[in-house]
Amino acid sequence: MVISLPLAILGAAILITINEASFHASTEATRKIELAESARQSVGQLMHTMLDAETGTRGFLLTGDEKYLQPYERALTKLGQDLAQLRQSLSDQPEDLAEFELMALYISRKQSENDLSVRMRKIGNDDAWKFMLTTDVGKKNMDAIRLQSEKLMTSSSAKMQAAHSQINHSLLLSRIGIAAITLAGLLAFYMYLLQTEALLAAGTREKLSLKNERDRLEALVRDRTAKLAKLATHLQEVREDERGHLARELHDELGALLTAAKLDVARIKSRLGNGLPEANERLEHLVSTLNSGIALKRRIVEDLRPSSLSHLGLVASLEILTREFADRSGIEIKTALASVELGGSAQLTVYRLVQESLTNMSKYAKATHADITLRNNDDHVIIEVSDDGQGFDTDKVAATSHGLAGMRHRVEAAGGQLFIESSPGKGTHIRANLPKTR
């Protein structure tokens, strides 16, 4: 653009300059042709008038008939007009004007000769007019007039020829300028095509490079995502293993200690009998405390690793989970649980989904009623949890909401899909589709 635009402007300026110069040169040449043609016509008209005057003079001299004087007199009248017109045509041509003045001198002499001959014939001086008729004075004047007229004609023709040459030169210059600008335009268009092709090729290469880079980044993202998903799955498995180990430890060790303590209290109470009422009261309180500890241990163990899932199955475990949650939270829960065919890991996924949903319900939803359904659908199992709580905007879920993210990861790791529908003031609906076999 820095080079081509100034060059284009310069080329346009040169072409306009050439055309303007050619136009003015052609106009001037045309004017000269008109003047030369006018001079030629004036010279021709002048010579025609002189011939008329000469013819009329000789006719009158030879016949004496005055009817020949009419063309002579008309010629004399017109002769002054022709001379004035010719002088006007040659006014800006000094060299031709000098020839014209010489021609006018000869015409004046010839006119004086004719006038003298006519007057002599009119008064009857035959010797005088015959003498003038037979002498060669008139012939010399006419020859001189013809010579001057030929010079003027030749000069006019030369000027016309020069003007034609000037016009041809201007036209040739214009043609050369137009041809040069046309060639320059074609060259510029060819360079534009080359540049466009280069830009298209560069754009194609850039697109290909961007596509390759995008594919590489997408492959990298997929690889990293797969690794993160695998790591998250591994962490969940480790977490479940740790929870299972902790549940076994609590069940075996803490359970045994609490049970042993309860048995010891029962032995002490049997040996004391009813002799010490205050001691028996304390022992009853200790037994109640131990029973609460055993119940707390059982609830913690069930939260860590529900034993009912292994012994009673998914439906019974969910019934126990929802009943205990309803007793603790005061939320009315309605269940519709069908017997389904799922593997152990998939059953644990469903259990944890319901458990996490109930936990969120008690912490954030402020719900009073909830529905939990479990049903079969062709080759899938559908679990749904709905509540009438305050809901939330799913588009504005915080990145730190690990509960929903962990829930989604569990379901997708099991080969299923998770759908969460909620809006402020309209409760929350969670649905998961899990394959029956995996």
C-alpha cells in the first residue's frame, strides 16, 4: 500500500497531464488549420474576383458593350472586402502578411491599369486603351498576383500539414500514454493477483497451523482430562477404601471395647444388687451412655461404609438411609424404590448420590418434602431425587461446590449421566441414568 498507492496516483496524474497537453495541442492545431483553410479560401476568392474583374475589363474593351462593366464593377466592390478578409486571416502570421502586402500592391497596380483602360475606352481614346491592351504590363501584374497567391496557398498548405502532424503527434502521445497506463494497470492487477494468491496461501497455512495446534491442544486436554478423571476415580476409590478400613476398625475395635464396657457394667450391677441405689443410678446412666455411643458408632460406620448395602441390598439400604435422615432432619421423604440389577460399585454410586443429595438438602435447601424414586428403564436404571426447597441457579454454581462435582464424577465414572434441574424458589430435581451392566 505504501508503494502502490503513490505509484497509482502518479500514473493517473501523468495520464491526465498527457491527455490535457494533447487536448490543448490538438485544439491549437485545429485552430491553425481553420485559419489556414480560411486563408486559402480567401486567396481563392480574391483570385476569382480578380479574374472576374479582368474578364469584365477585356470584354468591355473588345466590344465596347457596357454590360461587361457590371461584373467589373461588382468585382471592384467585392475586391476590397476580399482583401480585408484575407488581411484579417493573416493578421497573426507576419511572414504571410508581408507576402500579402506585396500581393495587394500588385492588385492595386492591376486595378489601376484596368481602371485607366476602361476610362480611355469610355472617352474614345482608342490608341491609348489599345496600347495598354497590347502591352504586357497587365500580364506581368497578373503573373505577379498569381505568384503571390501561390506562395500564400503553399504557406497555408504547409501550415495545415504542420497542424495535422501536430494532431497526429498528440494522438500518438495519448495512445502511448494510454497504452503505458494500461500495461501498468495490467501489471498492477497481475501483482495484485499474485499478492492475493500469496495471502490466500498464507491464510491457508495459518489455518492449517491453527488447526494442528488446536488438535494438539485438544488431544492434550483430552489426555489431561482422562488422567484427571482417572486420578479422581482413584482418589474416590482410595477414599472409599479408607472409609471402609475406618468403618471396620470402628466396628471391630471400638465396637468390641464398647460392648466389653457394657458387659462389665452389667456384671458390676448384678453384684451390687439393690443395696446402693445411688450406684445403681449411676450404672444405669453409664449403660445409657454406652448404648448411645454404640448407636453413634453404628451410625458413623454406616455413613462410612453402609454394611446394609452388602447384607441387605440397595433398596433396603436406601430405605434405612432415608428413614434415619427423616428422623434426624424432620423432612418428610417419600420413596418409590424398585428392585434393580446393579453391580456393587454402581450400587455404592447410587447410595452416595442419594446420601449427598440428602446432605445438601439439609444444609442448603430448607426443604419440607422430598421424593426419591428408583426404577428400571430398558438397559438403564434411573434414580431421581426431588425436593421443594429454595433451589439455586445452575449457571451460577460456585467452582468450590465439590459435592455436585463429585456426584457428577461418580455417575460418569460408572458410565452414566447426571442431570440437575433447579431454579431459585422452585426446588431441585436430580436425575441419574446408570447402565445395568458395565
